[in-house]
Amino acid sequence: MLSKFLKVVSVNGSSKVCLFSTRYGSSVIVDRDFFQKIENDSISEEERKVLSSLGIIVNDQKRELEEVINLVERINKTRKILSLLIVLNLDCNLACKYCIEGTQKGSKYINHNTIEQIVSFIAEEIKRGKNISIDFYGGEPLLSYKSIILLMNKVNNLVREHKVSVIYNIVTNGTLLTEERAKALKNLGLSSAKITIDGDEENHNKFRPYKNGLPSFNNILENLKRVSNIIKMQLGGNYTKDNFRDFPKLLDRLLKEGLTPDKLTFVKFDPVSSVNECFSNPEFNSGCLSINEPWVIEASVYLREEILKRGFNTVPVLPSICVVDVRDELTINYNGDVYKCPAFLGMEEFRIGNVFTEIDYNKMASLPYGQNKECRECVYLPMCFGGCRYLSYLKTGRLEIDCKKEYLDKTLDDFIIQDIKYRPKRV
């Protein structure tokens, strides 16, 4: 029988349909006549094996549903990677209007004792059989360049001793990512860097100027050009309902400057969330409270198309689990406080512990999507799992299910057709 988590998308101008598994992110294009054979269970055993391996057909829908509902629990029992996002400071050399850390910012830096304690925490996790993934974050992490070097050296000694693996990435505004630093960090194992450019030069300089008001666009662009041949580079950008249509100008500028698709691992633009009144700039009111807002839906389809048609890669359509639900996905603040997601930094009610004391992994418990009738009946359950906890908090003041059905109803077919058009080898 057909999977409960199957989307059937008409391929424009043809007699074919794309069968897409929301559970696995797998897909296959078939003739409509053959799809009818699948529905009628009149296919060969070999065809059945192939479609089963893709998650297109299953033996038991009820069992399939329970396997999806229990996926997070299974991941938490078997996952062999500890993923840490380490906030090295809450300082920054830019003054982004929409920064979610807002008034928390200041001269707040990780110290040697906290680095030692984080390394001790990592050592204990390695003893549990974990490989390590570390993302350096801020503030602006490269303001803590010496701390990054110190931490990498200490962790590298650990992983060599215990024969496990480590992956390092950095999320940076790009202003301080010089060629010299990129080479030094690569030698210590840095895999990639993600930088943020908010559209064309005019818009970026409006939203992400230096603290002294000077523009930052050209400095970031020049650094990106110099380091793109040294480490893998990912490009992000944050748009609002007023400026998203100007973002393709950035893509054209990148191509003009020689930053061709082979120089960037992926490009992905995201909507700015509405401000968190705890810390953020109350004068900024151009963000979104929900992924289901019409302008976010329009922008998501439009910008993904613009990225792909210029030959850049972007994040594929895949199942998604909130980091809040994954036990070994942690954010460690500069002072050792531990959170499940960087969006909740500084919010005491969402702090789950500290590396100097203890961590309560169950403090932010999984949402009850398994008992929610709408979730159980939804074809998008594997792509949502209750949605974004932070957006639900902004809307309601509580951690609730933040349904993405409307968004996926209005975007997923377009995303699949885009991949057929621009990335046929992925379909």
C-alpha cells in the first residue's frame, strides 16, 4: 500500500508524476499509468522492492506512523554524535537591527575556566562513545579568535587520544574572517564557515552596519572572495516582507565578483523572526511570527527559485527534527549555561543547566505531537514534528505545536518541481 507520508506532484506539461516521501526526502518520477499500477498493487516484485526502499510503499501504515512518532526517541538512544553550538561571546562589531540577542550584548566573553569545563564535558561524552561536532557562534565568534584556537587544540588532543572524530564549523558575520585566519583554522580542522549577507549592498548596509554606522558589505564580500578557496563557505541572509525581492541582486553580484556556485556549498535565505521582547529592538517590527504568513510563503518559493536558477546549491527538501527534541544537540553560552536552542539564550526559564553543575535534558520535553490527532493524520509530520518551539513561544508565550501544514501545502509542490527543473539528479 502507499505510504501515509507520500506526496504526489504533477510534473508540468507531461503525463508523469513525482512521488515524494516526506519521511525520507526521497522521490521518483513515474508515468501516471504506472502510478495507477502502484495504487492497484499490480507491480512486479522488483519494482516493489525499489519503491519500498524509497518509502513510497509500505506494508503497514499504522506501523509506519508509530515508527515516525517514535523516531526522536530512537535517535536519542542510538545517536553517536554530540553536537555543540558554543557561544564564545555576546559581543559584536556590527549593529544588526533585528538581532535576537539584542540587549544581552556587551563585553561578555568565554574565559579559560569555562573552556576547560567544556573540554571536560566533551571528554565525558567521548567516553560514552560520542563523536563530536562543534559550531562556533556568538555574538561574533571571531572576536574570541584566541579562545577558538585554544578550544580546538584541546579538543583535538582529546579526539586523537580516544580515536573519535570531530567536525568544526563557524557561524560568523564575515568581517573578521581573513585569509590568514581561515588558513590557521583549517589547519586545526575547520570544515566550513557560514556568513550572512542581507541582500544587495544598500539593504545589507542598512540592516547590518558596523557599530559606528559604517557599511560592512564590501569588507564581508572581499573576505568571502579570499577565503572561498580555502574552506567550504555557506551563505545565509535574513529577509523581511519589504526587501526579499531585492535579494537576487546579491546573487548577481556574487557571480559578477567571481563567487560562482562552485565556491559556495549552499545559499539559503530565511525570514527574520519578530523580536523577542525580552532583549530585542522594540522598534523593529518587520519580522514574522509564523512560517505560515503569506509573505513568508511567497518569499520562500521565490528566493529558492532565484538561487537554483543561477546554479547555486541550496538546502534540499528533507525531514526535519527540532533541536529541542534531540538530546545531544546543545547550545553552551559563554558562561557555561546550557540551552537547547540559541534562540532561547539568556531566557532563564529555558536554561537546562550549566557545564559546571548539571544538565537536565528533560527540562524542555518533547511536544505531544504523537497524541495530537491533526499531527497523526498529517502527511507532513516527518517534516515538522511540531514545528519551531521559538516561534510558538513568540506567538503564545508557551512551547506549543507550531503547525507548518499551511506553509508546506503552499510550498512543497513548488520546491519539488524546482528540484526536477534545476536538480534532476536529486529526484
